[in-house]
Amino acid sequence: MVNGKAWISGKYQLVKGGKGILGSVNGGKEPTGRNLFGDAFKVAVWDVSEVDGMISQSLFFRVCMRNNFVDLGCTPYFIGPVPFMTYREKEPIFLGNIDENKNSVSTSTGLRSSGFRFNNSPITTSKSNDKIVNLIPASKDNCKNIHASGTNVDALSSALSNTQNNYNFVGNYVCDSSGNCGREIGAMQFMSSNPDVRRIISSKAGGEEFLAKLDSGENITGEEMTQYFSPSEQQTLIESQTNNLLSTASQQIDPTTGKKFTGNRLIERAAQMQFAGTNISVDSQVSNVSDGNTVKEYGEKTKTKYSQNLQSMNCL
């Protein structure tokens, strides 16, 4: 039992975080909070409602890059917020290990309280959010998760997640080569027009309203993004999409060999279709205006990332 301790909301205060080269990501800052369950994620107090007498907690994740050849360190815990637990006034709250000598100087985020009410939040009204495990992305390092083509699905899924596991990413309104228009969202930049994405979001309380905001180009916060399209849901869809891309690509003919795509060329072709749509021509020189990569270059870069992922997963 601990009395007389204050836990400041990470929504309004930041502390220094990260280590190594990656420690400079996000300005080297992360929400103030506590590592209650080890280093996998950080728990931050998020929304506070004096009217309701309630607070919410959110999870924040980081990315580390370490293998036998290079150690780039870890980013700050800035990937989030992912809704976690809510507490009512006077309820006990788990604090983890208390270290009196471990304190950090915090800086303000510049945000002001907007009179948040929990009665209007999907955190407390969505039945699917009752299961905390659904909010945490599944592990992506299974060497035995193999497609019929012999490709490691986890390694390729990670390579295709081209926003570096940024599950709360929301892009601008665009149209792909197949004429599908919408906004790229999540770690794999799914189009908001994707039927599977819309089905997941619309199944939640307030989901239809959230889709309307997406479709109209309104500003979407990272908190809203992960509430309606959680990291776990994204990861499940990423794996499904990766399997579908591999199945489709493996039935196409590689013009350089006259045979069906296999091996590294299969990786490249699957990435090309993810990048520009399934109807894009093989090794197309069409480029993405946002990053300048051609379809062919994107496939080659994904192939390299795939090999690096296999190595870091110790699957070679």
C-alpha cells in the first residue's frame, strides 16, 4: 500500500527516453509513465476526468534494433497511445516497483485539458476493448510461420510495415493505381476504403462516426486511431494480407524467367503489389510522389528488409 504519491498524466508531460542512435527519434521524448511489467511497453496515465471521477491508462511501445552486427539502441516509448485500463476514484492502482532515487525532469506537451468525459469515449463503451490482450500487437518473430511458397510470413509482414510499426499513422487522402481512394492508416498503411478495415472499425461503438471523419479528411489523433483500429487488429490483418499477396504473386509469371515467381523475386513481386495494387505491372518504374521510390525499387528494398528480418529473428 502506497499513499501520498502522484502519477502525472503522460498526455501533458514528456520525459527523456530512448538510447543509442534510435534515442533521437521523436525528439528523444516519451510520455511520463511507468514500466509496470518490464521493458516491453510503458504505462502512462492518459485521460483524467474530474467530473466522472475516473482516469485512463494507455500503453506506449518502442522499437529496438539489435543483432550480432549492429546495436542502434531503442527509440523512446512513443508508439501509442494504446488504451489499457480505467480506474475510478479511490480504487487501488498497481504502481509496480517504487524507486525513490529514480526520477526524471519532465517538460510540458503544450496540450490543455479539453474537459474529457469517459461517457463519450469508446474506451469504456466498446465491448471489444474489454479484452486488454486485443490492444497489444502479437509477437512477430515466429520462424515457423511459413507460407506455402516457403516465405516466412512474420519476416515479410514486418518488412511490408513501412511506417516502422507506427500503428497510429494516418495519412492524407489519396487514390491508388486501382482507383481506390481513401487515407492510408496504420502500420501497413491500409487504405481506409479497404472493406476489412471498415468492417473492423464499424463494429465498434462510434466506429461509423470515426469512418466519416476519415472519409471527410478531418484531423485524426493517434489515440482515436488505436482505439478504433488497435495494433492487435492491425497485425492480424497484416498477416492475412501478406498471405494473400504471396498466394497471388506465386501464381503469376516472372517475365525475367518465364516461370512462376519464387524466392527473392516472389518477395519483390508481393511487395510491388502491396505498394501499388495487385494490377500494377511487374517491375514498374512508376514512382510514389511522397518518397520517390519506384515500384521496382520498393520491391528490392523490401527484399533486403526481409533478409535482415530473417537474420535478426535467427531464422536463417
